[in-house]
Amino acid sequence: MKGGLVTSPNELGEAFLDASGRGVITDLFLDKVERMKTEREGDFAVLLAHLTAHELGHLLLGGEPHSMSGLMQAKMSEQSLTKMMQGNFGFSRAEQKKMRARVMGAELSALLARNQAEK
Ligand SMILES: [Zn+2]
């Protein structure tokens, strides 16, 4: 997959990728998240934080970043949602490394552009 729309677990959010596959915009559907909250026990703020992190993962990982387990799962099972609401999910080491590289690359690009503008 290159550019286009990627929907997130249980269609609680979506991310738009540019033609090169880099994430540019993401949406999180608060009404759906709130509905999910009322259906189960747990900390709503923790759930919201995890889903927001998932969407940021789309922006920073690009392409098709869904995985079989962890925070970037494409579809959350009841067990996964429970773990998420307990704050037990995170990015894998590989995902962390890729996101760090994307952020560092953006910082370097901004620095180079600033230096170019000052010339
Ligand atoms: Zn997703």
C-alpha cells in the first residue's frame, strides 16, 4: 500500500497517507470511542490515550503498519480492548525504532530547510 486511507481498530479512527505512503492526517472518532467506553469497565482516558497513540503510529510509521498484536493491531478483540483500557499495550521495539527515525528525519529536514532559508 502506498497512499490513501487506512482505517483503525474497530473503525475508531482513520489515517490518510500521501502518495509516498507517509502519514499526513489522522482522525479519531470520539463518539465511537465514548460508545465503546460505556460498553465496558475501565479508564476512558487510558483508552483514549492508546487509541490516539495508535493513530500517531499511522502518521509516523506510514504504509500499512497494522500488526497481529500490540498497539498497532488492525482489529481489537475484547481481550485486547481490556488490556488496552488497563494500559498494557505499547509499540514494539521495531515500531519504536521506525517512528524515532521518522521524527529524526523530519527534524533534520526542518534544520536543512532553515539553514537553506538563511543563505
Ligand atoms: Zn490502525
